[in-house]
Amino acid sequence: MFDPDIAPSGTLLGLLQRGRGDGTLHALAEQRGEALAALEQCVLSDPRRDWQVESRSLYYARLYSELEGGLEGIEQHLFHPDDVLDTEEQRTGLALSVLGHLAGYGRRDALRLLREYAARGSNWHWALDELALRDDDAGLTALAPAILGRFPRGAEGDAALARALREAYEPRPWRLWADDRVHGARVRAAEEQGSFDRWQRQLRPAGPAPGWSVRDVLEWAEQGLEVHPVQHRDAPAARCLAAVAGPEDRAELLHAARLGPQGARAAALRHLADRQDPDVLGLIEAAAADPSLVVSRAALESFARMRSVAGVEQARRWAAREDELGTAAAQMLSMLGGAEDAARVLAALRRTVRVRGADAEGLAVLVEGAGRLAIGCAAPVVRHVYRETASSHLRGCAARTLAVIDPSFADGFAIECLWDCEESTRELAARHAATGDVRVLAQLRRLAADPAEEADVQSAVRGRLSTTAATARRRSA
């Protein structure tokens, strides 16, 4: 993850970077050249903070189709000399995903670009995965010489080929090549090598083994911080402690959680929290303020996982704190608290947004807590989060909360959400958007007919359309 440069939310570029539905609506009303320039900037410079939980590719591909945009900018970006120097997926992944959706919409120029990049580009495996979903057998078979040619024959090249085959997200091209008369023998040999390597790794486990003591596990956790690159073993070590630690080991674990070296201390904290040890809350409070990030992170995460009555009661006492532990306490109350905790959650939500902004880490839990506890007076701050956050995932959380606490949601943000980049947000909008706006029914019909739309969204859309049609028939009868 990284922090991209995000334009203000009131600009066309800022709306498109955020993936908001208003971005599409404003782009379609803007001068075509300006809209395409802003769209291309988003595709070529991925605006997402975390691509694993945020969607943009279908959103941008739909807008390319609506604007009938050319792909020259994407082509220049993919085959720029930087592609040789910067091989990180972040540089080209979004552009390749957009091309994949455009190819699914029938754009032959997008399919051609994917084929060329798979043959020549550094992020070829991503392009190949997109082609696996959209290209025909003949197109994929024609790529075999270029892809396999990346792996020179010999022990090193064959090992790299086996690794690439094992890590492929979509197996279809490799299965086709395994049956090919020319290339099949080499691909099948790579498959067999991958299976053999997996078997060898299973025979040589690197972690804890039967017979280890509590001390052995704690030492293993600490040793992870001494290797390069650093291995954070405190979480797996805590799981191992669950198997080897008994009541007689409690004193040793309490000592490690209080005074041990940071890796061992973090593992012991996690284990004691999982076991709801009566002394663990005091240990967590002390560890949360520790200058070691390993220790403080383990303390906060351990507390967040607790589900005991004592943990909730302690959270009520800590929620007013203005440090990380206070935020963690408020997050626990957001998930586990009752109506009596609404004021605490609201105060923490307002404080977090005021001090750390609309993209603060952990803000989604507080936003969802406002919805779970039905805190109606939280609507203004949740609306602010919806407008300003750069995270489409967090915006979706805000939309779900507004659907519960904001009476104006159906006539307001829900309509915009029909064009949102996130599948779950579009599904929410399909269930709530007021049909008095003429754009709503038209967009519902587009989503129902779009072959690229997700099944859950289409199910919600069709249910809404059938309900609307039935209501219209009753009124006319």
C-alpha cells in the first residue's frame, strides 16, 4: 500500500480517482477531451491505496466505453522504457485490468494490446490472466512461444517456469499448452517439478516441531526479527503456544509478556489475550505504549480480538483516551457494545475524523458501529467521510451506515451509488435508490443488461425492477 496523490473531492479528477458515481455523471457532462484526460490519468497512475480491497477497473472501463475513448495513452504507458526498469505490478496492473474489461465488451484493440503486452511486457503474467478469461484457444496457443521463451532451457530456467506455472492465477493457458504437440512436454515437466517441490517443502518444515517447549516457541518468535528480511512470527507463535502451553507455563508467559524481548513479548501477549487471562488487560495497557512497534501492534491487535465481558467493560473505560488504545477500545464498542455505548462511539468517530482525517486507519469500524448502534446524529460526519475519503471500501461502509441512519439517503447518495466503482455499493443502491429520479430506472436497466456486472448486483437490480413494475401495475389498475 502507498499514499497516492488524490485531487480534491470537488474536482472531476478527484471524483474519478475515488471511484464515486458522481465521477461518471460529471465526466459524461464534461467536455469529452477533458473527461478522457482525467480518466487516462487515473488509469495510468493507480489512485487506490490498497488494490486488494478497492475496485476501479470495471468503473474505468465502462467510462472508456461511454466516452468512446482511444487506447493510445494506455499503449504508450505499457510499452514505455520504464516497463523494463519498474517491474512492480502497481505500475501496469490497473491498466491491464481495464483492458481486460474492454476486451470483454468486444474491443478488439484492447485484446490486441493484451496479447502484445503478454508477449513483450514485464507484467506479462497479469496480462495472461486477463487473456485467460477473454481470449479464444487459438489466441492463447499463439502466445506459447513468447511466454515459454522467457524461460531459457536449463535448471534455472526450468525452475523459474515451474514457479510461474504454480503461481498462475488462471490455469487455462497452461492447460492448453500442456496439450500442445510442440510445447506440451516442457509444460508437463514443469507441472511435475512444481508438485515435487511442494512435496519437498512439506518434508522440510521450517517452523515449530512436535516436542517444542514454551521457551522454544518464544525463542523462535524472537529469532524471526533477527533474520533478513525480518519475519514477524508473533502471531504464528501464539498459535503454537496454544498447542504446547499448559497451566504450569503461565508464570513464564506472564514474565515474557511483561519483560521479554519484543518478539517473544508480542507472542506471549497474543496467547494470553486469546486465553482471556485475568492479568492480560494490564499487560496490554502497558504494551500499547511501548516504543517497539512489534509490541504495541501485538497489544492493540490482541485487545481487538478479545470477546470477553471484561474486555468490553475495560473498553468503556479506555474509549475516552485519545491514543491508539482509546481508538481500539472505541472500535471494540462499535462491534460489541450496546445502546449505552453510542455516545462513546460517536465521540471517537468525530475525534478520529477531526484529528486524523477521512482516511484514518480503522475508521471503517467506527463508521460501521454508527450504523450498528443506529446513531442518527452521526449522519453529518458519516456524510463527510463518504464525500472525502479516497478509499472506495470506506465509502461503501459509509453508504451502508447512511442507509440505516440517514432518511435522505434514498433520494441522495443512493442514486449516485448506482454508478459507484464498488460492487457492494452498487448492490446497496439498487435496493434503496428512489425511483422518482428518471436516471435511476435507466441505470438499473443498464446494470441488468451488462454482462460484466456481478451476479449479486444483477440479482438486486432485477428484484428492484420487478417490484417497481408490480407497483406501477397496481397504480394503473
